[in-house]
Amino acid sequence: MILQWWMFLFLLLAVFFSSVLYANPFDSFENELKDYIDSENNQNSELDPELRDLFQPDSEDDFSYKKNTGTNFKLPSHIKVSRLISTTVVKAEKKSNSTYKVKPKDTLSSIAANYGTKVSVIKQLNNLKSDSIRVNQVINISVPKVQTASTIYKMKVFALPVVTAKISSRFGYRRDPFNPNINNFHSGLDLSAPVGTPVIASADGVIEFRGRNGGYGNTVIIRHKDGYKTVYAHCSTTIGDVGQEVKMGTVIGSVGRTGTATGAHLHFEVMQRGKFINPESALQKIEIVTAKDPQNTKS
Ligand SMILES: [Zn+2]
């Protein structure tokens, strides 16, 4: 009898320990990871309107957003970024000659003085062998050349949104940091910098969204010309109002690690007509502006 009781107890303990041994301690971790990967993968295929829905903040997010803006960073309102890459001046000379009808008392030297030229120049232009001229003689006058200069400015379209940042992860497919068998699509460029480093608008535009999303953390979206949009995620603070116009260099927040971020960095995305493009290609994009500055140069 005693032996049977002992056996029953042993059986109970064995069942208990085996359940502990065989339960997968990584179950909850794997579920979290799956959710994270799913959300990342969904973001790739999202088109613009859907992406906007993704950023609808809920009440819980509002609370954490307020918590994050409570920090006392003194951010500048603007960081001067030079858009200029190079300038090339192209000169075009326009020769214009005029004629003059000699009046009484005119001499070659008086005419030359009036037109700011030299007697020798007038003589050469009119094949004159002597200084003598007669009334009503029509002579060609070398008038100052009209010089037009056009300046070709090569300008950046997008500026690096964290001026002092280091690239910590590039756009494209990358191996999952938690699972080497999974390739994830990274929809942006990660720029690592200390928490509180100012984040600037990459180009002129209008703030389209400012708020918080689970994975992206505190986020700002700016709409630019030509169907471009830029996304600034994981910010510790964000600045500005929806509808507000910003210039390249306007401070719109600071680097943080809100949302799904392993360290302090800015996740920077560039979209064109709702599709993700490589932010590094956008940063290399050049705009050419030609300006004519007419100058009158005397020759
Ligand atoms: Zn990223």
C-alpha cells in the first residue's frame, strides 16, 4: 500500500517536471517576434492611404507621446543646411555695334570719349587711315559688349535629416537580427545618433502627420513636391503642426528610441507616389537651377 502511494506521488512529480521540461520557454518571445516581423512585412506592401491608417494614434499612444515630450531638450528651430553642391558660370557674349553720324565740330577723339572707347579702335573698325572725318560721315562705333552670364546651380533635393549621424542600417533586405534564417525588408535608412540630436526636415514641404505609432514610435511625415514623402521614426520628441510648412533644415524633432528600436537612431524613409525608395538614392538626387544674371561689361 505504502509503495503504491509513493508510486502515485512519483508519477505526479514526473508528469509535473516533464511538462516544465517540454514547455517551450521561447514561445512568447517567438510570438512577439512573429508579430514584429508581420508588422514589418505589412509595412512594405502598404500603399500610401493604408500607411496613413497605420499611423492613427490611439489613446494609449497619446499617453506615451505626452510622456516622451516631457523631456527638456532645448532644440534649435532650424539648422542651416547648404543645398548647394556646385555653381558653374556660363558666359555668353553679345556683340553689338552701333553707328554714328558725324556732326560739325566732332573729332575722332571726342566721339571716342563719348562712347568710352579709343580712337585706334574706331579707326580699325572703319578702316580709317587718318584722324580726319567729315560731317554726316557714318562711322561704326564699337560699343561695349553685352555679356550675359548664366549660373548653373547644382542643388541637393534631400538633406541628411540627422546632420551628424552614422548610418547603422541600410535600405533593403537584411538578415533578421534575431533569426538568421529570416530576411526582412528594411524600408528605410537608420541613422544612429545620441538621444536628443536634432532631426531636420530633409527637404522643403508640409507636415502631413505628427504622432505616434507602435512600431515607428514618435513619427513625423512630411509631404514634398513631385509626390515625395519623408518619414522620421523613433523620435524622442517631435515638433510642428500638421499643415505647417517646413524648409530643408527646419528642426522637426529629436533622435530617440521610441517604438521598435534597439538603440537610439532615426529611421528615415523616403516614398515617391506611395512606394518606398532607397533614401540614399534620394540623398544623391540633384536638382539643376539656372539663373541668368545679365552683366554689362565694357570692353
Ligand atoms: Zn530602420
